[in-house]
Amino acid sequence: MRSDLLIAAAVLLAGCALEHGNQPPARAASDGRAPHAVRDSAGGPLHTVFDRRADTVAAGVSRVVVSVVLRGPERDSARATMENVANDARRDSAVAAVRVLGYLPPAPGHGDRGGPGLIPFAYLEWVPAGGWDGVSASTARGAHHTEVVFMEDMHSHPGREGPQ
């Protein structure tokens, strides 16, 4: 449960930092990959990955956090995009847990010169029994579950503290 509060706080704090002009860096992600956009058949961006961090928890076992800018606020599209991003991260056999932090782009005319930045929208977790903090060599290859939480739902459902 403590981890759930930390997730929600981290997402909200990241959103606040971004909102106050601290835009995500246009640099390589911590794993050395450059930020990239995935495009639809018409050439428009489905999402843009701007950060990817891996945390090794045991020999051959890691957790990955991927931050993405989503195309828009449609829940079904956002969920599908975050699931695709998580599935891409899971292709690495060492990955035992994935978090995808989904942000909406700033409103047109904002996000530059200190205006509002990216807006935290949702997050996805794919974790084994025991959750994010319970990832270990013994839980890494067991059953996993996926949960998507939209920020709006966290505010409208008292007591909602994030994934269990």
C-alpha cells in the first residue's frame, strides 16, 4: 500500500513539475535509447516515449518505468497505447515488472515559455504477486496482473490509492 501512495505521489509531483515549465528532457533515456515517437498509418504520433528507466532488483531481474506522451484523452486509446508500451518492455526476458506513466500533451499554445506542461493522465502496472516492491528472483516468473488507473478516477473515488 505504501508503494501505491508513492506511485500516485510521484505521478502527481512529476505532473506538477512539468506543469511549471520543467519539460521532459529531449535526451536519451537512461537505458541509452533516444526518445522516439510511434506513428499511426496516417503518420500522426500515437505516443512519444520520453523516458525509460530500468532498475535491477536481482541478477537477471529488473523493473522498468516508461514515460509516454499519449495522443489524446480517449481512455480506450490510452489504455491500448500503454498496454502496447508495456508489452514492448516485456520483450526483454529480464523484465519482471513494468510501469507506464501516461501524460497528455499541453494545450495548444501552452507548454512553452514556462506555461503548463504535460498533464498526468494515467498509469499502467504489470506486476507479479507482491506488487512493484515485491519483485524478486522468486516472483519474477510467476503470475502477473495488469492494472490501469486514470488520474481522474483517483480523485473521484475516495480511498483509491492506486494498484494493489
